[in-house]
Amino acid sequence: MSANGSGSYRDEEAGGETEAARLQRQAASVWVREREALEAVGLPRGGALLDVGCGTGAPLARVIADFAPRLAVGVDRSVAHLARAAAVAPVVRADGGHLPFASATFDAVMMRFVLRHAPSPRALLAEAARVLRPGGRLVVVDADDDSLLLDPAPPSWPSLLAALQQTARLHGGDPTIGRTLKRLLGEVGLDDLRARVVPVSTEDLAASAFVEVFLAPAARPIDPTVMSEEAVRAAWHDVATWARRPDAFAVALGFFAGGRIRRPPEP
């Protein structure tokens, strides 16, 4: 999901079944550690929860099962994703920069891999903060592509990664936003700031699955002005060949941060 109808996420309506399956696998692969990180950054149990950029609802389903909110609502721009997420929780088609809810409605807002696609992440966070009740928590999860490592690196991997990052920036995204999450929450006025980092590697899932789920070739097309289609195909072929090596190793980091809306002063 993007902040205002644009951004670097390019697979909103197309490739629905494939993308839905990828997101399901991504959510399942490291949920135990993700749950612990969400707890550490303060995602509350109970209360009313809003998931901005809920996608197909796979992560939200796990949050509902383990954090038991009394109310959970998902928001996304993608009709295809919302059709699936509706089986998990009530959903609303809306843009994260203009949430159709009154101020001080929710006890928690969650954004999972949303800010990296947003041209205006601070505006998105400020809008999320608006719908939080005093004392409520905003929890964000994202990645930082500079922490993504493959060994032994396929020959074309450095140029492919650079092209992926440049394409994201051309479309208004920030592929290295993960490292900034805690600071961004402070900049929109939250306090009680907390952060955690969760590693995911080919020790957790096979190298081929790591490529499909976390590198996500189908969901991250490269702008032809950055890298030719022929070069892109060759680079992804190199990565697929690397994934068949018995010694292939890769790691990515997930960044978690949470902050609290300040309570009003005591009378």
C-alpha cells in the first residue's frame, strides 16, 4: 500500500493469487519472532486495532489470534487484497494518508511494510497518530535493503539490488527506511519509543523460498530506464542459480518500532 495513491508498491491489483500466496508464506515464515518483536515494541492486547495496508490479511489474522483485539479493522487500497482480508476482519478501502475514521478511535495502529512504499511517510504516520486514542500505540514494521546480504553473492546481485533500490526511489519509496522507524515516530510526536530487529535467513527457509518470499521478483518490477529487461532477466536467473547451491546463504533484517500517543495532561 502507498500513502497517497502513488508509491513504489507495483502489484496492487495484478497477479493477485501469486502475490497473495507470497504474502501468506512471508507472514508464516517468521511469525514467532515477529510476535515477540511486536510485544517488545508495545503492540497492546485487547482494544481496537487498525491495520493500515493490511494486504491479504495474513499478518492481521495472526495478530488477532495472538493479541485478541476486541475490534480489528483492515485498510488497504487494493480491491483484490481486501477481498481476501475480508475473511479475517472488517475491511475498508481507503488510502493511508486519508483514513475514514474519527480522531481518537483506535487503541493501536499497525503498519507492516507500508512506509517503504510511501512518498510521504511522515504524513502517513501523522494520520495514523490522529486516529489513536491518548495513550494508544503506533507500531510499524519495515525493511532496510542495505541489510540484505547474499553469500556467495551472484555476479549480478550488486547491480540488481541497486536497480531495485533506484526503481523504488523513482516511484517515491524509500527501500532503506527500516533504520529510521524509531526516529520517524519521535518526529511525529510519539513518546515511549522502542525498537527491535528480527533477522530472517536461509537457515529459516530454503534459499529458493527466501528469493520468492523476501526478494519478491514478481512484486518488485524494475523500471526499464534503470535496467534493461534483458539484464533484469539475466540477473534474476543468476539469483535463481545461486539459490540452488547447497552453500547458499542469505539474511534480511526486519525492523520493528513502536511509540505512544502522549496522554493529555492530568487536571
